[in-house]
Amino acid sequence: MKRSFLFLAPGFEEIEALTVVDVMRRAGMDIKTVSILSDAMVTGAHGIPVKADLLFTHADFDNVEWLIIPGGLPGTTNLAAYAPLCTLLKDHHANNGKIAAICAAPAMMLGPLGIIDGRECTGYPGTQKLAGKGIWRDAPVIALDTLITGNGPASALRFALAIVTNSLGETAAQEIGSGMLYYPKSMNFYF
């Protein structure tokens, strides 16, 4: 199974990051949290410290399925300023790799990198002016073939289940969701 990575920088949105990791692990997916710091401990936007699984400088990014960017401020700004991550995202996108971003990250991180150019996306209200050539939609989650975007903390569970649906299918996502007492009418993630 391919490995997925979720990136952490000081000021990341805790709900968006940890919900995704939790849901993907429930689904049996191999996901690792990655600190862009020289320390594994990263403090979120609301003062919650999280110990990342890996440091960016020690991670092996071969055979990657998903690269996932949580939002939060200044977390998104800190991730966007980290050139090695920007290069990784651009290369993964150029090879039709899967990328997921939520909250401020679609506009502030993927927009300037050209990753959402010409593609439908969503994100935190008010950030759309930074989305570049992305086709902005007012929706909680938009799931495309290799791009999933979400609009904010309240959509974190839908966002995570959209990733599971893309990788493992709707039945797997329904099982995970119902096990968490989440019963959507469908797993169609274009809301």
C-alpha cells in the first residue's frame, strides 16, 4: 500500500489535521504526520501540541498516494513558506499525484503553486481571492480525481471520508462513517 503524508507547521488547524489522520487510520490507510520543523513537536493554532511521526528532512517520499495540507493560521502560511514542501507538492501534482487541502490551504498554498488552476475547489470563505486560476465553489467539500478540497473545520470529517472514498471506495467510507455515527445520505462529495 502506498503511504500518505499530512504536513504540520506551527499554527496548523488541529481538527482538520487530526480528523484526517484518525479517519484514514481507521480505514487501514498508511498515513504519517510530518513536521517541517527540526523538532517532531508542533503546536497547533489553538495551543495543542502534537508529536509528528516524521521530520520532513527524514521522510522518504517515494511511492506516495496522498499529500495532505491542513489549514489554520499561521499554519498554512508557515507551510507555504517551506520551499521543500512546495517543490514536493508541485512534483507530485506534475505526476498526477493525489493532493488534498482544507480551509486556507487550497487558496493560500495550492493557488500560488498552480495546483488548482482550472479545477473546481473550495476553501475557507474569504480566501478565494488567493486561489489564482482555481474555479472556486461555495461547498463544504469538492472531491475530484486527484484533488480534494474542503472549506474548514466543520467539514473535516467529510473531507477525510472523501479521501477514503477516493482510495478505498464508497463502501469503505460508509463503514468508517457509520462506525463514527456519521450517516450521510450519500458519499457524493460535491456538496
